[in-house]
Amino acid sequence: MKTRNAARLGTTLSEIGFGAWAIGGEWGEVSEADAAAALNAALDAGTSVIDTADVYGDGRSERIIAKVLDARGGTRPFVATKAGRRLRPHLADGYDEANLRAFAERSRENLRAERLDLLQLHCPPAEIYYRPSVFGALEAMKSDGLIAAYGVSVEKVEEGLKAIEYPGVASVQIIYNLFRQRPAALFFREAHAKGVAIIARVPLASGLLTGKLTRESTFAPRDHRNFNRHGEAFDVGETFAGVPYEEGLATVDELRPLVPAGTTMAALALRWILMNEAVTTVIPGARNAAQAGANASAAALPALPPATMEAIAAIYRRRIAPFVHQRW
């Protein structure tokens, strides 16, 4: 597993990380045994970064990570978590230092860590990026040793551009995949030039880009692909990358001939993301060991040829961009 560096973060991260949303429970039921097996498989394959959040299963994801890491012993991987979505209501005024410290302390206890490697604001209201006091609070938490670094998880490119104006923002987590290509333009250039870590999330478009979903696929009641199909619970761009399901399936069928022999649609999707040198790590989720191992193996694929990259770009412009490009 290769690693990539980002100056502001002050460490290297494996190209393929482990996204721990699925083991929190919002992708249908995942047993703790399966969750632990998935995480162990990723770590055994060389993954050195885990991304979670305090709201994934109301802390379940963080607690499972802690159990696995305690059992493994040795050098701990880099664990990033997120805070802010526990606010009820989720409003900008709730992002004060007292609340952020309380969220961070809870995550630190859940993860059984002396300090958090990275605390990310979890898709906060857009107004937050225009409140220097919020980033001042994070800076104070860093100075106190509660967190080693801080960053943001954003919905929109413009939010990412605003966030990296703050010199202490070490990372930006953003949706980037075959169906969400806009970040690779201005935002990636600016972030990479400033040494900001770019964490690519939702890399498989909620499973669409695995090539395994069909028009007959069904999702459990607690799976966000069931209850957030139209943005009922949170931003619709988090589910299927904001692409209408039927259109996504049809586009995947058009992409299938571009999958290299001997590999999978998911591996193509992950390798495509890594073709951009600005990306520090990509964090696919996994519900079991087989999925985690397959995700990690994508980093070993050879570079995609120019003809494949051009064909993917053309399909995106024609089929997907009208639905998503200017929305996020």
C-alpha cells in the first residue's frame, strides 16, 4: 500500500483508507463481528487511515474501532473522526467551543485515545466558514492537546475553498468519484498547492459504482439508500452522489466496457480517483472482510490509460454532469 503526504496534516496516509460509516449501522444491519473483520482486513492489507464520526451509530463505529485497535496492539493507524451533527437543531450557533470540546471528549473516550488524530467539522452549515471564532476554538483545542489536527468535511466545492483560507485547516473531506468530478478543477489545485490533505469520500456512490446494484435491489429501512433517496434526512448528494438511481444504473452499464480485464467496476472507480495526485486518501466503506480486502487491492492496479480517462470524462459530461455538476 502506497502512502501520500499532505504538508498541513504533518503525516502520510495510505492511498486507500477505511470509511467506517457502514459499520455504524446506517447501511443496514452490520454485526459487530463483521464490522471487526472488515476493519482487520483493511488494516492487514496496509490501510493506515480510518475515518469515522460521532454520529455513526451514535458512537458505535468509534467504539468498534477502539476494540479492534486495542486487540491488535502495536502502532495505531491514523483515526479521523467528525463532530457537529449531534447538534439538535443543527444550526451554526451550536458550533461554539463548549459544544465542540464536549463532542471531541466523547469521541476521545469512545476511541480510547489520549488525543484525536484529526477532528473534522461534519458538513456544518455554510455560515460556519465565515465565522473565524469556530476555527479559533479548534485551534485552542489543538493547543490544549485534545486534538492533533483539525479539518472539515464539506458538501460543496465553494465550502472547501473557503475552509482552506484558514491556515490551520489541515484537511478537507469531499465527495469525489466518477459521478462527482467537479472538485478536481479549481478546488484540488488550490488545496494541493496549500498542502491540504484531500480525503475523497463516497467514492463508490453509495454502491452504484460497485456495479452490483440493479433495478431490483432493495435496501433495509435503516439504510440511507432507502430513507434519504431524495434528501429527506440530510443532503441528497450523500446518497448515490446525488445522481438519480435509474440514471446511475444506466451510466454504470455504459462504463462497464472500460473496466480492465481481471478487475471490477469498484476497483476501476477507486483507481480513477487515485489518478489525481491531489487526492491524499480515498475512504471506501466495507461491511465485511471481503469488501475491505477488495477495496484495498485497488491501490495496486496500474495507472488507467489516457483513452480510458478520456472516455470516462466524456460519459460524465454527457450523462451525469447535468444532474450534479453545478449543485455541489
